[in-house]
Amino acid sequence: NAGVMQNPRHLVRRRGQEARLRCSPMKGHSHVYWYRQLPEEGLKFMVYLQKENIIDESGMPKERFSAEFPKEGPSILRIQQVVRGDSAAYFCASSVRGGRGAVEQFFGPGTRLTVL
Amino acid sequence: TQLLEQSPQFLSIQEGENLTVYCNSSSVFSSLQWYRQEPGEGPVLLVTVVTGGEVKKLKRLTFQFGDARKDSSLHITAAQPGDTGLYLCAGVAGNMLTFGGGTRLMVKP
């Protein structure tokens, strides 16, 4: 059973370009979470999605960032007009269920975005 | 805003030594998780503690959840070079995990 897959693993963009990060959850998981990690820091929650629905986007910047999890295909985190401050590792996690309580989230290997 | 503070931020010790990492918050969490993250990889869940005062052991690792469910500690006995990594605590509240800043542990042979 393959784990959470993210691609690309490394992404280099110039300021003003768009970055698209993809996440395929574990088989049977319909809940996806995106986190951002700056160097030497912990992970910061960005958004929680179920298939075709955004459940909680309280951690998403109001501008330039968007996320989707379509009925078919991977979840996409999209960053428009990237700036240097967007350089970070972006992690996706998935779980078999959501809601309250200690739900185990399985993390992917991350996408390291570098903005030149 | 719920915040988790971990201490120390960095720890370098010799193989065989014991160590304790702390995770403190002013907020109450329904449960607390500890993760270990290797360079270039995502975090991997080590343990979830749910009940105030709970103690869980995983081989040489002992995890404790404070009585008030606001703090936790991770104790490693006889550390080995394979324990080297970033240790993250995360508080569970609703759908969200709130992560601490991490403790970077290096165990020298």
C-alpha cells in the first residue's frame, strides 16, 4: 500500500510565476491536509479538504493561495505570483476519516519550493 | 491562537546519554501527538497521548501527557545515533494539528 505521494519533490520558480503542488493521498483516504514548514520550524496548518470540499482553510493566506481536492485525481495546492517568502517545504497529509478526535494523519515526503 | 513551545530547540549529546524534550502550551488539547522527522522527509507519528497523566512507552522512548492536558514530555533512555532527527509535538483540536517548533536532536557515537 503506497503512502502519501507528493510531486514534484523539488520545485524552483521565479518571482511572479505560479507553483502547483500535487498530493495523492493513501489509498482509501478521503481527507487531505496541507501544511507549510519553514527551515528549522514546525509545520503550520494551511487547509483541510475532503473530496470536492474545503472543510477548513483557516491557515491559508487570503491571497494567491488556493487548494482543491477534485472527485478524481490528486489534491492541488496552487500558489500564484510566488514571492521569495513562499520558499518553504509544503507537506500533505491524509487520513481515513476526519472530524474531531485524535485522527492519525499520514504525511507525504513534501515538496520543497524555492523562489528565486 | 493555540501555541505549542518545545524546549530545547537543539540538543547534542553522546551515545548512551538520557534526554528529555518538553512541549508546553497555555491551551488544553483533546490529545497530543509526537512525531519524528528525518531530513528531506515528512513527519512520522510516534505516539498519541489522550488522557491527562497518561504515560506511554515505546522501547527506549517514554511519553507523558500532563494532568491538565496542556503539556507533554518525551524522555529517551540511552540515546543512540539512530535517534538523531527532528522531534515535533502536535496538539489535536478539532480537525487541526498545531505543531510545536521542534527539537533537533543529534546523538554522536
